[in-house]
Amino acid sequence: MITISDLSARIAGRLLIDHATLSLPAGIKAGLVGRNGAGKSTLFKVITGDMTAESGGVTIPKHARIGQVAQEAPGTEDSLISIVLAADKERTALLAEAETATDPNRIAEIQTRLADIGAHSAEARAATILSGLGFDHEAQLRPASSFSGGWRMRVALASVLFAEPDLLLLDEPTNYLDLEGTLWLEDYVRRYPHTVIIISHDRDLLNNAVNAIIHLDQKKLTFYRGGYDQFERQKAEADELQMKAKAKNDAARKHLQSFIDRFKAKATKAKQAQSRIKALERMGTVAAVIEDHVQPITFPKPEKLPASPIVAVNSGAVGYETGKPILKNINLRIDNDDRIALLGANGNGKSTFAKFISGRLSAMAGDMKLAPGLSIGFFAQHQLDDLMPEETPVAHVRRLMPTEPEAKVRARVAQMGLATEKMDTAAKDLSGGEKARLLMGLAAFHAPNLLILDEPTNHLDIDSRKALIEALNDYEGAVILISHDRHLIEATVDRLWLVNNGTVASFDGDMEEYRNLIVAPPKKKDDKTDSAAEQVNKAEQRKAAADKRQSLAPLKKKINEIESLTKKLETLIKALDAELADPALYEKSPQKAAEKAKQRGEAAAKLSEAEEKWLELSAEYEEAMAG
């Protein structure tokens, strides 16, 4: 179990975590969520010991190994597979000792321990992890120095996954993954045998890979069972209840205060006034629900929609070196209302295709026809470096509106989703999400008919991603989207194109089919395969699955019983909270109020115990089903 006790932490004088307390059972898969800058990464630093807490602390089981992705990606001449294998320090040390050991007893101990930790299958496991993150067999044998920074970060991720620590901390791991790598990681985390805490703004990852959410908000940590969608519902219900309780509390306090103000100076009413003052003190106050406002994002409406197709490519080919096309045999059309997502692993040519359609790369063969007057807006993450670091958002926009009054310039900046206080902040001092909003706004400034977005969400939190979804759905032009955020794709596009095998073609399935293709790719069938035998094998698999479900039925029943109990306890606590929020209860029957408060405390304790048991049994059930 991991216990966070009365923890406070601050950065540069700013208090980020204030007397927060939380307990996490072993084996939990938890998503740590909260607004950018709330202190999530700071909490990780306290857990790893890289930062000292102002007060309180974190208790972790003795000898538990903590793992997180190295901040600096490996860039040595060692091969990728050797770098990942070296991450298991015990295996590396034992193998080195085995080369020089002469004592027969020690040699036996070494070989026994190597067998216990699966040392002889380690290379296959390391290769599987690297493959899942996008490295084929040939790439695994290449030196790390031959890869770009983003690919090296994947190697760093592969290393910590291979080391299999008891507590795995992942801070925005999908920022340097493509959709394919993200889908693989989602499946890997879900099956991981130990405790995981993952900071992420990827809604699908938080729905499918974790079984709990830790919310860092208003400097406090709150635990919720289930994935992100369940968290959102539970939090909305809790906020609604708290707002109702506050409204009742405020009304009652106002009524009592009114009586006190009217009669405390009158001798005949002095005793009653004093009684009301004591009741007011006992009543206390209910805190307001503080909602952080997220600035909306707006893409300007195209003045005119050109006739379809707006783009038509026939036998097209494109690349960077003459005679060496990255993509060829491209035959497609884009209509003025198309919403297209490009699928395919990094390195297959998605960004190359986006540059081709945007006019940044010319055709090597074939031809591409654009509708007359077609305007194209293009956003890519690497363009963040193109912002002028010393200039403010207002200065960036003013360059595009040199003759317009200041009010209009600032209005356009506001449409990009930047708050008033950020408009005069130098670009270098903006957060990654604020830079992304500015850059997207600049890309769409002239109301393009076609908007191309290449990984727009890397620095956006979940609420900002929701704002982007709303902006894209309100936008009236065509969209081409490259993203590792499956939720964004499913919420905004209606066509899927697969960039693979050196070309671009329509993908007829949906995102769930594509996920299954990535996580469990179909095996090649031998021409001599007996179809009857295959059917028997499938029947046996179905029977085995049914037998497994039956054997786990008692465990599943316990989980369902605990879920039913937690719902009853939550309902009871809500009812008690409503009663305890009524000031009349304290005046009419203080003893009854005390009993209700005691009941509420007992119910909360039972709920905490039930939640911990639910997490323990759920982890056991998931592990058994995956095994």
C-alpha cells in the first residue's frame, strides 16, 4: 500500500499541495488528473524522493522498486535491445558475475536466481516491448544515436517497462507516442502486474487502462473508483450535492444572522439572540464548488465553400529525395465537408502526406488538383518553436492585422482561447497548452477551407481537448487530423485513411477494429491450414474462456456485492449530508444531530473499507482474466 499523509509541497514559493491525504492499495492502476500546473508532476517528485515535502510525507513498502521514464533519452552507440536489457540491473549483474564465478554453490545460486527472474526469456520480452512501441527487429539492433529525440524517449519508456518496477510512474507517456503506440501502451498498462500511477490527458487511456482516478484539485487529492467517465459523473454528482448544501446553509445562516442583527441590542430578546449566535457557530459553513473556467477555442468560418472535390490526387507520389518517394500510388479526393483522420505508425508517412496536401511538398509523380481559391491552414507541433519567444500573443496577431484597432486584435486573440491575463505574456513564458492554442489560432487565422492538424493535443489538458472537439465540430470547413488521442478522433471525424506500405488508402473499419488490429494483429494463415481444425480450436478457446469465467464467478459475485454495498453507503451518506446541512436539526434536536453525524462517520469508514476491498478484488479478477 502507498500512503500519502498530510502532504504539503510547494514550488518557487507557490503552494501546490496542501495537507493532502490518500491511501492506495497495492496493484492499483490509477490515473492522476488535474489542470495543467496543478502539481501532478510535483507529486511524482515527492514520491520518488527527488523533492522534499514541506510537511507530511509518502510511505511506500520497504524494498519496493519505483520506476519512471528517464528525463534524458539514451543517445549512445549501444543497440536499442541492449539498452532495454540493461535496465534490469539485477539480471545484468548476475550475468556478469556468472562469467567469473568459480564457487559451485554460488554458481548454482546465480543460475537459480536467473531462472526465477526469467532471465533467459528476457531478450524476447524486451523485443516484444520495443516492437509494441514501434521498433521492428532491424531497428532494435541499431544504435540509439541513430534515432531522433522522440524515438529515443520511446526507448526510455521501453526500459522502465522492461524493468517492471513495483510502482510504475508514467508522466504523459503518450506525448511521444503515435496512436498505435498509445493503443499498445493502454493494453500493456491494463495487464501490468504491479501498481501504476499515470499522469495523462488521454481520456480513452484513462477509461481503459486504469481502475481508479486520483483528482488533484484545489491542492487536495480525492480518490474515485473506476475510469475517467465514472470519475466525471461522480464528481458532477458530488458538486451538485455540495452546491445544494451550500445554498441551504447560506439561507439558514442569513436567516439566523438577520434575527441576531435585529434583536441582540434588545434586552427582552438578548437570550434568544445569544442562542442564535451559538447555533450559527455550531452550524459552520459549506465550501463553495470552485470551477476553473476553460477558455473556448473558435475557428473562424470560411467565407466561401469551394465545390467538391477540393483536393484530387491521381497516381501521386511524394518524398524528400528525388527518386525515393515515401508515398506513391496515391489516388484520392477530399470533399469540402470531409473530416478525415490519418492512421498509421510514426515513420509511415502521415506527416509527409499532410505536408503534401498543404503544398509544403510537391508531387514527384502524378498530379494533385486543388479547387480554385482553396485556402489551407496547417498546424504541427514542431511549429511551436517558430513562435517569436519575446513577442506576446497580441503582437503575433497584430502582425496579421496591422491596420485594425487594438480592441479587434485582442478579440481575435480571445477567440484562440487565451485568457485576458495571457494576452500580454511573452510567448516563451506561455505554457505548452497556451502556445498550442496560439499556434492553432494563427494557422486558422485566414478562415481556411481545409484545416490540417498534426498532433494538436500534446500540451492540452482534458478540458482543453474538449474545447478543441467543440471547435472542430463547429468548424464548417474540411479537416485532416493526425492524433494519438482516440477520443478526439472518434468525436470529430467520419473517415479514416490508413498510411501504410508506402501509400494512403481508405480504412473501412472503425476505431475499435483498428485498435484490435494493432493490439492483436491477425496471424498469417498457412495455405495448408485445416479449416475444420481451426473451428475446433476456436470452439476450445470459447470453452476455455467460459470455464475461466465460471471458475471466477464467486470472485465476480463478491465484487458485485461490494459494488452494491458501496452504492448503498454512498446513498446513505448523501441522505445524511442533506439532513446535517439543515440548521433546524441542530436547534430542534442536538442529540439527533450528533447521532446523524456519528452514523455519517461510520458509513464513511465502511465505504472506505469497501472501496479498498473492491480495488483489491478487481485487480485480482483482471489479472486472472488476463492470465
